[in-house]
Amino acid sequence: MKQLKLLLLFIIMYSYTCAQTLSIENISTNIQNALQTHLKGQNQAIVQNIYRRVDYKPLWVGLQNEAKMSQLIQALKDPLFNYKNKPFDQKSIKRLFFLLDNGEISQNKKAVVYARLDLMLTNSMVRLVRFIVQGDVDWDLVQKKFKALKKSDDIKVKWEMPPAKAFPDQDQLIIAIMEGNIHDYLASLLPMEKRYRKLVRLLKNYRVMEKFPKIPYSNKPLKLGDRSDRILQIKKRLQISGDYPKTAPLDKKFDTVLQQSVITYQKRYLLTVDGMVDKTMTWYLNQPAKKNIQAIITNLDKTKLYPKHFESEYVEVNVPDFNLRYYKDGEMIEKMGIVVGRIDRPTPIFHDQIEYMVINPTWTIPDNLIKRDLIHVLRENPMYLAENNIHVFKGNKEIQITQDMLDPYEHSKQHVPYRFVQFPGDNNALGRIKFMFPNKYAVYLHDTDNKTLLTRRYKVYSSGCMRVSKPFELMDILLEHAKGNYSRSDIEEIIATNKPTTIKLRKPVPVHILYFTVYEEDGLAYFKYDIYLYDKIIEESVEGHKKATFSIPKKRMITMKKQREKQLPPVKGSSKKK
């Protein structure tokens, strides 16, 4: 009987000791100790502050925390938040769960392991938040590579990147953890949310696509009515990417359904839209899905540079897409094509506000164009200025210029002391209207006297400014914000005077010049060529895949020709187009 009483006392004492071992207080003590020994790096101070604010109590372990812990574990592997499948200690977390669930941790060590698990989960949460907000691109390295292009290839890249985003407000993070509102909190951090979510959906689709079949090359394009073994492979390929309907027949006949599918594909990749499959389209079809996946990821990385959304009304210029879109209250109300800067004179990437419009604009030729283009053109054709209604001024006095007066400045760093101004007219390089957002790059949106450039595949012909295909449609929208009332007939009367007229806006309209090569629109995924190679530079500046330098490849889809007169009116008698 005495032995039985001693045994019962031992069991009671052991149970009490075990309870003490797994008590909240004991786990809290072990969390406090582990914070000093198991945590290092840029997140240490944030994690320490989180636990200090909650008196070092466990945030994830225990029955009361089960639901929010499940949310976090799901979020760590959710492409919406972790589109790069970053580890975030998920394997270590899973292993600790396995050891605890299978009784492989002795009772007296469980408090230590639970503390370590809780700490690991908190640290993973902080790392996930940092990735969503800041990403893992070394943007300083990107800018260094941009600057290096000036020395190596005489390309002056101008991309105004904001300072790195700060880590979000820790009070909100702690509230989200304490209230178990993990998913909604993380979703609130998404940059450019509408665009971001569409890109994530595309990424999911391309990651689960079947392997693309290889399509043999041929010098003979395939067209409507043809029959060929290649057509069967093309149908299979386009069906995988969603261009050819799943219910359509997989046979060797080039039918109207395939023709429409080919046209859809050609539009998505900015190919010649003719409904035929030639060698160029075959090359695109044979590119592996991993190229699309990488392009989507790089474009998701770029969203980190921007806020959750732009203003309620704004103009968006997407350079590699060669399109301008006007947004109002979240909806696109206008879309038009644009011509952008040549690959050796790229259009700057920045934000500004359209403040006024000029009807019948004059064009003052920038100093760099005088040196790089105009002096050479005048050497070829001394009558060029008169033929193109260009006047020369020194101060406010109009003068007659000679070649001898200009030659010393062609390769000089000195500013050319003369102003070359093209007067208004049908042949003015700016057309009949320009949209002004005064900026240090001296670029703006404007009409053009050479509409044929807007029909080209790669619309890279300017020296940085953006020429719009429907300037008067853009003007009509902006006139809603004008100081004063103007009808289309009023504008036509102003144009007839051939005199410059400024129309100020009472409300400036934001303009965002962007560089996105992948987007979804009207349910279709569009992939655009990386004209300036910015995507490649970003891809090679990512944590874990960094390359210290960047070299322009010898072969590109767009060749960089040092062509003159692309911004200037053409020389009479020359076959070159403006």
C-alpha cells in the first residue's frame, strides 16, 4: 500500500513537471532566450520588437493559435505572396512539426522546440512581408548597370526609381498576427494590386502547362486551306497555350478556327498579323514555357517599385507595349499607339503631370540632337533649315547660320549657343499638338507629321519623346480639365491661325511612363519584346542570381543603328524616313 501511494505521488509530480515544461510561461522564457541565440540578420530587430510587444508569449503554437498558424503556413506557399517559391524555412518548420507530432521530442525538451518553432514562424512571416513589399532585386545594382551602358554603348538610361520601400508599420503587423488576420493583411501589401494579381494568375497557368511540342521549320508559310503534319503540331501547341480551343479538332487541316487562333497569338506577341504561320512565328512557338515564366516573374518584380494603385485618373504609357492608356475610376477609357525612343536613345521611365497643351507648337531642337544629327544633316544639305521651316536664333535675334559656326560644337561638351526652332505647320515634327509635363528630360507626348511610323512592328524611332496615334482623342479627354471651354470647331479655328496657342489645365493629370513587357488584357496574356533589355538587367540583379556587370548581346531582334534624322524631318531627296 505504501509503495502504491509513492507511485501515485510520482505520477502526480511527473505530470505536474510536464505541465510546467509546456506551460506558456516556460515557452515564453525559451522564446526570450532563443531571440538572443537563434536569430540574426536584418529581421532580428523586428522579430524582437514583435515579441517584446506581446510580452514574449507564443504567437503560433497552441490550440488557441491553430487557425492563424494554418493561415500563415498556407500563405508561405501561396504564389499570390511567394511567387518565387522562396523557402522561408518551410522545410525546417515542417520537420519540427513532424518531430513533435511523432513523439520524437522528449518531454523536457518540448518547450524549447515549441519556442523555436514559434520563433521560426514569426521570422518567416516577417521575411514574407519583406518580400511582398521590397522583393529581392538589387535595384542599386540595376542602376549601376544602367550607368555602365553610357560608357560601353553610349546609351543614357533614365529610370527614376524611388528609394527602397520601408518595412511596413509594425503596429499593423502585430495587430494582424494577434487577430489572426494573416491573409487579408498580406493582401493589403500587394503593389499595383490589379496588375499584380493578373500576373500571378498567368504565372500559375504557365507553370502547369504541358511541355510544348517542337514544330519543324519550313521556308513555306502555312495558310488557310493548307494540309500538313506540321499543322497538327501547331494546333497542339496553340491548344496548350489557350489560343486554340480545347474542343476544336486536332487534325492536319488549316481551317478558319486555326487561322483565328494564329491571329490571336500574333497579336499577343506583336507579330505580323496575317493569319499565317511563317518561320518567325514558328520560332516563337518553339520557345519553352520557362521563358514566359521568367518574363512574368521579372514583371512581378517590377511591381515592387510602385504603390498599391495609381490615382483615380491618369495616363499610362507602357514603353515596350507601344501603347498609351487613359484610366478613369479604375477603367480604361482610351487606348492608342505610340512611337517611343530608339534603343540607343530610350524614352525615360518616370512620373509627372500633364499641365497644359499647345496647339500649333513650335519645336526647339534639343542640344543633343543638334550635335548628334542636325550638324551632320546640314553638311549634307545646306538648304535643310529653309526646306523644313526651321529658324535660328542667338538670344532673341534671328540669324543666318553657317556650317563653320556649327562645326566646333559637333563633338564638344559645350552647349551650342544657337536655338533652332521649327515653326508651326503641317511638316512640324510635333504635329499640331503637344501635351506638356515639364521635366528635366525635355520629353513629352505629341502628335507627329509621320503617321507611317505608327504602323511599324517596333515603334522605336524618336529621341525620347512619345508620338501618339490619336492626339485629338487624347486632347478631347484632357479638355474636360481645361481652363475655359473649347469645342472641336474652336480647336480647328486655332489650328487655322498657324499660331502657337496654350491651353492650360485647371487640374493636372498624372502621367506614368512604365516598362512592363507582360500583361493581361481582355482575358489574353500579352508578351512584348524587351526592347531596351531592362528585363534582362533586372533578372541578372536578383538575390542568388546576380551578375556584377551586363553586356548587350551581339544579336538582338532590334538592331541598334546610329541612324540620323529619325527625330528630324527627312532630307529632301533622301530615301530615309523620319
